[in-house]
Amino acid sequence: MKSAIRFALLALVLVIVAMVSALTAMRFAIHGQEVAVPPLVGLAPAEAERAAAGLGLQISIERQYYSPQIPEGKIMSQLPLPGTKVRRGWQVRVAQSLGPTRVTIPDVTGQSEHAAELNIRRRGLDVASMAQVQDRDIPADQVLAQSPTANATQVTAPKISLLVTTDAEPQAFVMPSFVGQLLGSASLTLQDAGFRLGNVTVVAPTSPPAGDTTNANPTSAPPSSEAPQEQPAPPAQVSPASVIVSQTPMAGQKVFAGAVVNFEVQ
């Protein structure tokens, strides 16, 4: 019994030692692949790439900025910072200096989007972003604002953001019901709301169903075959007093200002 317990304890100790050894080896393996990011600011891109490649790192030039301190073409900032511990194969992002600002920011407000882009690129600049805004008082496709503004100083990047007007969507409404209203009052309501009156069609009143003898005189004799046939009534005329019985678009539909509304009246 004591031998079995002693054997079990010995096996447990061996397992613990193996686990500690594995963790230690893993830690050394991980830390053995880490390197410190070298300082790259002030180097040319080729020099920075050689310095990074010697440590198993990569360089990515993501931005370009004007700088009165860093000569043109040199690295002016980096991320991660120098001395940061990273794994081999890590990508170091850098920004390149364009040197001091030598270009004048043009005034492109009031120009069309295409003309503004040509004016900007002709000066060696780029369009950073372009936002659109609706304005009923200003024609569409016109530059409303820019950043940086014209002739701005202390410009950091060779890019200009533009705010361009776009066509305003017409005002939307929910079509009300005009059924049962007089044509005259409905027409005035449409005009005040910015709609247009379309076709107005007169429909005949619904005739009583065949075989309906409600108003017939039971004591009267059947009509003679020689009796004159009743002539159809002349069609009614459209007037402001006509009653609306149907409409297009129907009530509840989404419509826009200036839409045409058609009626059927009696």
C-alpha cells in the first residue's frame, strides 16, 4: 500500500515538472521571437526598410504630411514607437514628410464637383473626402465649402475635403381621402398642398339590381309591347358640386409634391 502511494506521488511530481518545463520552453520560444522596434524617424524609406528587415519587421508608408522640421522624403513619424517589443513579421506604419508647405490652397467654392477636382489636382493636391448636402436654395453639383479654406496656412496634408450640394428630394405626403367630398373643395385643397388635379371622370349612378320590384305598382298592368321605351338620361356634367366617389392615388399612399390626382365623380 505504501509503495502504491509513493509511486502515485512520484508520478504526480513528474507530471508537474513536465508542465513547468513545457511552459518555460514556450515562454522562451515566444520571447525569443520578439524584437524591439528601431527608431526610423529621419531615415529615408529605403534606409528604414533595411533597418526593419534586419529585425524581421516590415515597413508600410500610410500617410504623407507637410513638415518644416523633417526634410522632404524622410520618415517623420512611426507606429509602434521605438523600443516597443513586437513579434517578428510585425508591420511598422510610418508617415513620410513632404517638406515645408509650398502650395497655395485654391478657392474652389462655387465650382462644380468636376471643376473643383481638376483645380485641386492641377496644384498637386488630392481630394481627401467629399460629403453631400441637400439645399433647396443652391443648385446641385456645387461646392458649398472646403477644408482647408482658401490660402490657409499651417496645412499638414496635401488633401482638401469638399462639401457638395445635391438635388433635394421633393417633400413627401400621405394621400388623404377625398371620397364623399365636393369636387370644388377638394380641388382647392389639392392646390394649396402643391398637388395637381388630373382627369375627372363622371360615372353613372349604380342602377338597382335586376328583378327589384320595390317601387313597382302591383295593380298596374304589364307594359304593352307597343309602349315607348324609356330613353337613357343624358350624362351628368362635371361641376364643383360633383361628389367624388373614387380617387387615384388611393388614400394612404405615399406621394410627392406636384403629384397628379385623378377623380371619379357623380
